[in-house]
Amino acid sequence: MFGGPIMNIGLIGCGRVASLHMNVYAHIKDANVVAVSDIDLRKARTFADKYGIGKVFTNYTDLLEIKDLGFVDICTPTSTHARVVCDVAKSGHDILVEKPMALSTAECERMILESKKHGVKVCVCHNQLFFPSIRKAKSMVDSGDYDLASFRTSFKGSTELMGCPSWISNPGEGGILWEEGYHTAYLQLHFLQNIKEVYAVGSKVKHPVHDVFTVLLRTSGRSYGIIEASWIAKERELSCEISNSDGKIAQIDLKCDHLLEKTGAIHRHKNLVYRFYTGEKRLLGGWIHKVGTLLKTRFPSIYGLSHFFLIKSYMESLENGSSPPVQPEEGKEAIKLLECIEESLDKHQPVLIK
């Protein structure tokens, strides 16, 4: 992607995720964000001034009149995705849309239909698929030498701990299941084949939506999946675990992008090494962030690197005419799985995936 033709980008939504995307674009020489839009004019101007962006709009339809855009990056709330994506598709611009793709499979179908009708390419931001540790785990499973028995994903945190906006627990935006659980949904679909049944149990402890829940995913084969979630935790956890039929386990800590294989008698020693390694990596990450702040240089965080690989891959697909790295049909499947999980939580019984 370096040294190629400059690709102009229009960005809609100037919130926290948009800043993360801008940090990524700062490390892709061919990316040039030329315009931003936000319904809050002051917010949009502050954002544009910070990143040196020339054009500012409060109505995104005005941004869509720019003719030489390589694609439009949509970083608005989930409840707006279907409308904005369809409008952008009608303008003929290719699209990168943040997760979750939409609030329902019906919305996803509208987005897919509109994009196909107007011949535009849509990429959904399933960024966690692009962690090197996730890619390594997937290659282990795909190699044929690792007979997958189970795949477990776990996320723990809280609005206060993560500094997230309060609307993350808003039912109108899908709640915690959509905002945080969406990642685990597409990861489960990435590793498990033919998920047939969902059984979820959970509680609404501190929020008007389910903020603590566990999900069991049954497939048509021997493998199964587990999702563990808590949005009332006092410590952040973002992890995955794969196990095979021989009892081997590999754990992934996505906070530091590290995969640890656990085997045999050296299990305890590896845990010690792992704890030391992750501790040092966290310290190093904090040091890099401080130095970057002092030098006014934007270093992508470990989490931001997954966005970097995804966005870079999408830009390359637009240049060479290949399919986007994450297609909207994949986003729809993740939403479908979330709908089944939500139905199981509400009905307190297993739900078959049709």
C-alpha cells in the first residue's frame, strides 16, 4: 500500500472510533482524508483542525457530492448505519462501515441489496480477525493438524473502566450485546462451522440491557463455542481460547496480541513466561504512547494495529479490483447470530438457527 496512488477518503462521524481510524490513516501514506461530516458542527471543525482536514460538513449528503473519493468511511452510531450506507451506495462511492454492521438482518439485507444495485464495494470493520494472534490460531485450525474441539471468547469491562460513551448500554443502539458481543459473534463464526443452536443465559445487573451473560453454541459437528461476557467487571479482559481433541489448548490475549500454546509438563513455566511477557508488553505500550504524545506523533495502539491491517487490506482490494477483506454478507451472519442470542436470553431457552 505504500508508494501507490493517493486515495481520497470521506469520513462520516467524528467520534472516538473516527479518531482511531485517523491514527491508522496517518500510517498509510496513500490515504488522504479530504472531508469529514458530523451533525455537531463544532465537533466536526475541532476534529478537522486536529487532523488537518480541509472540508467540513454537517450534512453527509453534501460530502457525497465530492467526485474523487476512493471510499467513504462510516463511523456513526449503529442505529444510523443502514440509512447512511444506503445513501452512500446510491452516490456510487465504495464504503467502509464500522461494526456492528446494523441492528437487524433486515437492515443488513437492505444494505447489501443497495450496494449490489449500485455496484459499490462494502467492507465491514471486523477488525479483530486481523490480529496476528487470531490469524495464527486460524491457520492452526485450518492446517488439518488441529482438530478443533471448542472455541471460547471472553470480554469483560465496564463503561467506567473503558471510558466508553453511556449509549453503549442503550437498547436503541443494540446494547452491550451488539456493541461488544458483535466481535465475539464474528470470531465464533470465523472458527466454528455450521452453528446450529444457541443457548444463552444472562442478567441485567446494572443496565437496562443484558450486561452479564454466557452463551453456548452447538454446531452440526463435534466442536462447540462458548461466549463469556461481563460489562460490570472492574478489570478488562479480551481473550480467546482454542482446544483440540488431544487436549491441547492455545490461549489468546487480545489486549497484547499474544498466543500461548499450553502443552504438557511445561504448562506452569509457560504461564510464568506469559505473565512476564504480557506485563512487559503493557509497560512498553504505555511508554510508546507517552513518547508519542511528547513528540506529537500518533503511534497506532496494539488494538489499532488490527484496524490498520483491515483498512490497508481494503484499500488494496479497491486498487486491484478484488473482493473486500470482510464482505457485508459476513456482517449479516454476525447480526443473525446476535439476534438468536438475544432471543435465547429473552425466552430463557435454546434457539435453533434456521
